[in-house]
Amino acid sequence: SSLNFEELTTVLTEVEAVVNSRPVTFISTDANEREALTPAHFLVGHKLTNLPSHQMPEDQASPENLTRCWKYRNTIMNQFWRRWRSEYLLELRSAHIAKPSNSSCIQTGDLVLLKDNRLPRHMWKICRVNETFPGRDGKVRSCRIKTPSGRELCQPIQLLYPLEL
């Protein structure tokens, strides 16, 4: 099945919101200030908060039709999220791994996204790396991070995505 113009516009708007809401860095240097600077700040001057609502003509707004449309758009957005995770987020990690061999992929003070399968993808926490723990080969294998709530956790680097600074 294919999307009509309004459905395609809605899906593309949601994708645009995801891309433009990705955290680039913190606005403040204060470790307790967790407002992230995003591309949206440069485009519209503030963080994106709401997606535009989709208006369906009344003659098409039956419960069955609304449910079908919602499920279909949800499927498309889930496909987008899978690709976003497997391509963009892994590219962030690869860019840090490809740094010269004399530098570490993740360093103390870096800002990272913490992958959390219990949360919606757009709500992953931005954390600061407080300490790194190398393996026997000298490469960083895990990090002690500070969450926005101030809690410290030790996490493997497989769950950490460095921000594109």
C-alpha cells in the first residue's frame, strides 16, 4: 500500500522533526544544565516540541479508517527508526572510532546518548562521560557516565553514542 499526499507529508514531517531534534551539544557548560542544542535551534530558534496534527476529512474519519492510517504510519516510522539507529547512530560511533590511533573513541568530558530500549528513541538521555575504562588492549570498553538526574552509571561503549561535535 502507498501513502496519500497528506500521509506522506505527515511521515516526512515526523522524520524532519527527528533529524532536527538530534542533540549536537549542550547550550550551557554547566554540567547540571541539560538543555541540548539541536539543528532546530538554528532553523526555528528553539527546540521542536510538537508535530503538526493530521486533519482527515470527516467522511473518512471512521474509527476503522483512523486506526488503519495510524498503524500504517506507525509502521513507516518504525522502519525509519530502525534505519536511523542502524545507519546514523552507528555512523556517529564509527566517526569516533576512525579517529587517529593516538586518541580514544570516547573520552572523559564527552557528551553521549545513552541507548535505553525501555524508552522511546527520541527520549534517550544525554549523559556526560566522567571516566573511561580501557580493556587489556588499551581501547575504551566502558565508561562511568553522569545522567541528567545526576546519577552515575557504568555502561559499555556499545550503549553510548557520541554526539556529533
